[in-house]
Amino acid sequence: MIYGIGTDICDIRRMRATWERRGERFALKVLGPHEIEVFRTRYAKVPARGIAYLATRFSAKEAFSKAIGLGMRMPMTWRDCELVKAPSGKPQIRLHGGLAAWFDARGLRAHVTVTDESEYAASFVVVETKE
């Protein structure tokens, strides 16, 4: 059964402007441990790809927070929610800490999709009960 649905669209130009103002501090606030490594690699090769990656992760976390009904308040935190790739390439949500415990205690499972174009990143999340 569906527990919640969330969607978000993010202006990549806004992400770039925030990056220019705040630098890596912004990425460290938003990205989890695995994501920050991927971001740094992508940004080093092609800065625009790194910023698009940051925007898709930001968007996915916003969509996830809406789907679970918490918004950006505890136990939902930016860094405790990561978007990772399955071996197939499919995006998946990996949770840590208190957010993982909260999510597991409710018997939930999340499905996520992300996309980006030159100026926008968008995400859609469906959270369902495992039953």
C-alpha cells in the first residue's frame, strides 16, 4: 500500500549560484558520505556535471521528505538520506542513523527516479509499506 508520494523540481542555476556563494560547505551539508565522493569526482572532471549531480540529489531528498510526510525535520536530515545506484544503474535510497531506524520501524520501502536537463533536475518518490 502507498504510504506517501513526493515530487520536487530544482533549478540547476540556483544550485550553481549557491555553490558559487558557499562552495563545498553547501555540498557537505546536502550530500551523504558516498554522494560527496561521487560529486567531487564528477565536479573535478566536468563542473557542470557535478552541479547537476548535486541538484538531482537535492531534489530527490526533498521529494523523499515529502513522501514520508516529515519535510526537512527530524529524523529526516540531508546527510542521512543518500541516493545511490544499484548494480543495474537504478537509483535507490539508502538511509542512515535515526532516519533509517524510523523508516524501518514503520516497515517502509522507497522507490525513486531522478532526471535532469540543462536547467532543471526533477525527482519523484513513492514510499510504500512492505506488507
